[in-house]
Amino acid sequence: MNSALFIGLFLIIVVGLFSFGLAAWPASSVLGMRIQSLLGRPLAERKKSDVQGRLEQVLEPISKAVPKTPEELSNLRLALTRAGYREPHHAHMYFGIRGLMLVVGVAVMAATGVLFRAPAWAVVVVGVAYVLPRFVLKRMISLRQLAIKLALPDALDLAVICMEAGLSIDQSMVRVASELQPVHPDLSDELRLMNLELRAGKPRVEAFRNLAGRSGVDDVRALSAVLVQTDRFGTSIGQALRTHAESLRTERRQRAEEMAAKTGIKMTPVLALFIFPTVLIVVLGPVAVSLWVNVIPMMSK
């Protein structure tokens, strides 16, 4: 029963990760466009691959069957935006994947017989399969926010250089977004979207606040507040960006020092549970065997 349970849980995790991976690799991404350009496909075929189209057709009816509230849908769209998925169909694909994981979990449990022999374990496995996409999405959000946080000081330095060369703040952000695309695509996409909002006529203050809300990064929110105050009071934007970049680098160095200081404490349980018993076995093992062979028989006599 345990082997069947582990096999069913493994199949559920593999199917879930594979489905979420297909959903996380849109054909309109930079990597997808480059791969399809190397294959010589026309622009009309680059927008949506056949695999993604078929996946959407499969997941759409399942997504409609999954119960959801307007508040949950709104929170999901915000989470998907922070993970880098802004298309409307991404929410339907997410709910479709959750429903598919639920169906696959029930089918695997029924096929292996666990559903009838151990219904409690079957409920646990199916529940894990249903909530697995949520944990994967949170992990993707955390990784993207970390990438944006690490890329922000470089972006600010580049913006300061552009402004010192004579560009305005809007032109500097356009230049920074284009230059950071190969190395920091996540931050580049956020800046590019902010530039599009500015071109559409949104006030600069609102565009900065939207940038902070979409990313969900505290450093970006602090940068947005600095830019809003600078724009409101008319102070030097270049000096403000330079000071903020220095503070971010100092904070990043302090964070690294904190993680390095925690290493010794985190290694203590590992040493106590794994390394120290092994050393005792290696050092005292021969002595214990000698005592068992030589001393204990003499004492029994």
C-alpha cells in the first residue's frame, strides 16, 4: 500500500509540474520567439504554439468547472501578474491545471486501489495535488521578486549614467529597459510596461505606483516613493537615484553578511545529528568491538 501511495504521489507531482511548465512557457516569450525564429517559422505562428493551444482547449472546460469567487479571481490575477503572467487566459489555465491535478489524483488513487483501501491517505494525496499549483505559483513569485530586487541597483546606476548624459527620466527608463533585457528580463519587462503607461498618458506618479504594485517588491516600492517625492518637490532625480542605489547596495551587503552569520547556527543541527554520530562510530567503534570480544568474555568467566 505504501509503494502504491508513493507511486501515485510521484505521478501527480510529475503531471502537475509538466502541466505548469507548459503553461509557464508562452510562445510570446523571448526564448520562445528565438527558438521559433531559428526554426524559420513565420510571425503568425510564433504567437501561440500548437501545444499551448491544445493545452488551453483541454484546460478551459476544466477551469470553468472549478468553483471560484470574484475575490479569489482578483487575487489570482495579481499573483499571476507578480509572477510575470499578465494575459487573461493565464488565470483560466491556472484553474484548469488545479482541476486537472484533482482529476488525475482521483484517477491515480482509484487505479492503484488506495482510494478504496485507505481513503484517508487518498484524500491527503488528492488535497496535496490540488494545492500544489498554488505553492508552485508562490515559489515563482518569490524567485521573480528576488531577481528584481537583485537587479534594481544595476538599473539605478544605469539610469544615473543616462541622466548624466543628458536624457530625461522617461528616456532614461526606456534606455534602461532596453539595455537590461538580456541580463535582467524581469525588471526590464516591468520598466517597459511602465514606459508604455507613460506613453499612454498616465501621470508619472501613478505609473510609478503601478510599478510598485505589480512587482510587490519592497525596494521597488521605496524607489517609487523616492521618485514621487522627487517629482513633487522638484529636487535632483539623479542625486536621489544615486543615493537610493547606494542604500540598496548597502542593504544587499548587510543581507549577505546576515546570511553568512546564520551559517554557523544552521550547521549546528547538521553537525549534531549527522557528523558527530558518524565520528563517534568511526572513533569508538573499534574500541567497542574489542571490548565485546575480549573483555566481556573474561568478565563472564
